[in-house]
Amino acid sequence: MIMNETMSSDEIFFFDAKPAALPLYMAFREAVIERIAPERIEAKKTQISFFNRHMFAAVSFTPVRAAKDRPDPFLTITFGLPYQKDSARIDVSTQPYPNRWTHHVMIGTPEEIDDELLSWIIEAAEFARRK
């Protein structure tokens, strides 16, 4: 489990320009900590990353949909798998390396942080741990 479950000042600062998205992040963060217990959470300028042995998920404001189709507020959840996940919920998937697929899912409500999305994050954490 991560050493300190309290949000860091860097995590909070990440939402300085978009404070309405903070409750989405808090719900996602809590669900990930509860189900996966990441070793660390690292907030940088463009994303907040979740790590075990390697990064397995990230949240950002990456605009993976046209502006007219984005919820307000929104977060983009990114995760990696060894194959392309097929779901209408996945906005974009790319293959940066053989057998490595990056998936982006845009969310606009805490209810979208459901069992399906979290099962993908758990699978991504297991994949990252095996690398």
C-alpha cells in the first residue's frame, strides 16, 4: 500500500486550473487505492500517474474527444494492456509498441468509475507488475 493515502499538494495543485474535476479524481484515486494499493502516486505537470513496479494508470486532461462531446468537468483515464481492449467506452487506443496498447477513457461523473473501468485498471496493474 502507498505510504501515505492523503493527497499530496502536487496532486491538489494539478487541479488548480480545473477545480471542478477534483471530485472525479478523488473518486478514482480512492477506488484505485482500495482495489490495487499502488506503491506510489506521482503528480507531474500534465498527468497524475499510478505505479506499482511500473506505471499502470494515469489521469489527465487529454482531450480525446471533440470539444462539443466532452463532459464538463472531465478527466481522461489512461491505462496500458498487452492487447487492444474493445469497448465503446474507450475513446482512443494506440499501439506504441508491439504487444502494448494504451487506452484512453474520458469520464465526466463519479458513476463512470464503475466495476468495468476498475477491472481494466486492475488488469493494467497486473500487466505492469509482470513487465
